[in-house]
Amino acid sequence: MTILSITVFGLSLIAIMALFVLKQWEVGSGRVIASSFRMSADEQALALKQRLFHLRLDLARIPPLTLLYLRYFIHEAALSFAALARWSEQQAHKLADFVSHKHTFVPRETRSDFLRKVSNYKSGNGDSDRSAV
């Protein structure tokens, strides 16, 4: 890449020097080479300058518009992501319900005598030892 840059720079420098030599020759001889081409090039250069000036004014308005569009895009992306998260949550619940056996789950009676007494006491069916005292 550096060789290409050096080559382009060298050719540009040679072209600029050639233009200076041509101008010096025209001033010395009093002849003008390709005057119609120069007039056309000058008009196109002025038109390009005018377009660049207007383009600079238009580019000054781009950052606020870009910020507005970026804000809108981020907002829409966040809403879409939230909808996707909600849908995936629903699907995860459906999958968990499908895989689990909670519809047909019947709790077994516990083998522990202590846990049986505690559950009877909590449900209000058991005898309280305190009432006997």
C-alpha cells in the first residue's frame, strides 16, 4: 500500500511541476494552449465548488437526523427484543408443563411419623398436646 501511495504522490508532484512549466512557457511565448478547454474546466470547477458548499450545509443537518433515526431504531429493537423474550418465556412454560407430571401428580403419604403429625397439626386435624395440659 505504501508503494502505491508513494507512486501516486510522485506522479501528482510531476504533474504539478509540468503545469508550472506549461504556464511559464505560455507567459514567455504569449500563446495559450487549449483555451476553450480551460474555460470549460473553470466553469465546471465553479459549479463543483457551489455544489460542495450546498453539500456542506446539507451535511450539517445529518447528525441530528441520524441521532433521531438511531433513537427510533434502538427503540424498535428494544420492543422487538421484549416481544421475543415474552414469547420465549411462554414457550418455556409450555415446555415445562408438557415435560412435568404435575397434572397427574399425587403426593404420597410421608413415611416420617413426625412430618405426618406436623401436617395433621397444620391442617387442623391433629390433636394438640397443649390442650391436654
